[in-house]
Amino acid sequence: EIHLAIHFGSSFREEFLLLKDVLFSKINATIPMAFMTATCSTFIETSIEKMFGIEFSTSHWPSPSEMMHRSVGIHVSYTTRAFQDVGKTIKDNLAVHPTLPNKVIVYSNRRVRIWNFAEKLEKLLDGDENCKKIDVLTLVGTITKEEKAAYIRMFVNGSSNPNSTL
């Protein structure tokens, strides 16, 4: 979630900069990314743009015909069904872009909720033949800065236990 990225960014910025290099700078093909937030504001949007060096403002969005030929597209929506929408987004993107990286990282500050979310998401993905290959890493904001950095590095570079909740 974007507001958690801002929270984490202020406590382990170097790890988010590592994600920037992995998720944004080295992407050649079209890669859909879902950013979710419960508390989005202009400050949050500006902060994430500065942190990752990308822009979300509508003045920078291409026209629909240009979007077909660009590597970044932006879709904003409001939901009250985060779990269903995350699962559907992962499945839909995999169907449209079968060469997507098979890794998903989910952040939360609420340990019990993220454990329940991770368990449901794993069952949902395992129940779909096309999604079984997807690894999900869930991180809780209460672990230390060093633990977060180590888990992200392990997961991005090939974790021995990618489906763990930390």
C-alpha cells in the first residue's frame, strides 16, 4: 500500500531504493503494477513519485492510443473489497501478460490481518492453474529494518521460502 511505502520508506529507504531498481528501472516489457492505499493524499502521491522517480499526475498520462505503445499505464479505482480485487488483478494481469514476474509483495502494519490475507491469497492463487507459479511475500511493518531488507533481497533474488509471512 502506498501509505505504507511512505512509512517504510522513512524507516528503510535503502530497501525501497533497491525495489526501485528491480521493479522500475530494469523493466523492459509492459508490467502492470497495482498500488493500493487506504489513505491516499496529494502528499502520499508526491512522496511515492519522488521515492521511485516516476510520475502519476494526469498531465503526464498518455492518450489511450499512446498508452497501447507505452510500457507504463495507470488505472485508479476505489474499492471496498481489497482482497477480491487484489486476487482478480493478479489473475487478470497474468492472463493478459503471461511473462509477468511471478512475485507479489504485500505490506501491512496489522499482523493478524496480513496473515489472514496471505492465507486467503495463497489459496486463491493455488486454486487457479495459471496462478500456481506466483510467489507471495507478505511483510508486516513491525519487523526490524534489517529483517525487511533481508527478506526483500531474498525474495527478489530467489528466496528459499517465498510464500512466508514475515
